[in-house]
Amino acid sequence: MKAYLGALAAALVSLGTTALAQDGPRFKPLSVGELNDAQRKVYEEIAGGPRGGVRGPFNALLRSPQLTDRVQRMGEYIRFNSSLPPRLNEFAILITARHWSSQYEWYAHHPLALKAGLAPGVASDLAQRRRPAAMQDDEAAVYDFCTELNERKFVSDATYKAVLERFGERGVVDLIGVSGYYTLVSMVLNVDRHPAPENLLK
């Protein structure tokens, strides 16, 4: 565990800090007692769902409960019901976290990616902004698709075909969905200046 935390801390440092993260979050943590009826309804749905808690972007998002409701439902599908295998879904999340330098997103999903079978070296290379050297063929297809989409705002025919042949049209759309959803999550976290736990950054 100590070695893992050290590796995670190194990855977070290489990820870079979000702007002014050292000044603390912008959105004051909300207690359950402060929530209005609309906020409490969404809070309870999130807490009672497969996430098992209300963390990450949801403290900020709860300022707009109708948006939060729609966001959390989309996220629940993408996180727990995507047609993509968990290893590749989590890899796509890490690619998005790396693109946005979202430390909290990396902190939350790095262990999930490793548990799902992503090789530690692949994640480490990604954290260093290197094309991972030892990707499996399906990982390379996901990496190329997500990287092109994030950086070039479109994907080439060859990159599209590689994902289509492996995962079908539903897989293509689910991969777009995971990239888009976690872009929104990263935007919320970065605007909030929501860092990873401080004890992992030392």
C-alpha cells in the first residue's frame, strides 16, 4: 500500500495542479441540513445509488439540482453500464483526466483502472504525457480515439475504424460519452479547484 501511494503521489505531481488549487475549493461544502428539497432529493438518489456516496463534482453541481440529476444519471450509465469493458472505460477516464490535469479525477479512477486490469506502466506513461509503450491492441485503439478527440477535436477514419471493428457503433458512442462526461466532470472539478487529498501530494 505504501508503494502504491508513493506511485500515485508521483503521478499526481506529474499531472500538475489545477489553477490556484492551493487556495482551496471555491464551493463551500454543503451539509445535508443545508440542502433544499430539490437538492436533498438528488443527494439521496446519488448516495443510494451504485456510487455509494456523494463525492467529487457533486458538491458543486448540487447548486443546480436539476442539472445534477441529469448529470448523475448519465454518469451512472457511463460508469456502471457502459458497453465498454471496465479496463477500457477506466482507461478512457484516465485519458480525459490527464488531458484536463484533473488531479481528483485521476486520484479517484487510477485505482479502479488498475483493479480492472490496466497495467500500472500504462497509467504511469499516461501521467507523464507519453504514449504508453506497452498497450494491448484494444487499449491502443481507445488511446488513439480519445487522444485525437481531445486534442484534435475529431478522429481520423483509421482511428474510427479501429474502435468500430472492436466495439461496434454502440461502443463508439459509449466511448464518446465517457470522454464527454468526464470532460464535464473535470471542468467542474477544475473550476471548483477541487484537488486530490493533500496527504497524497506530499
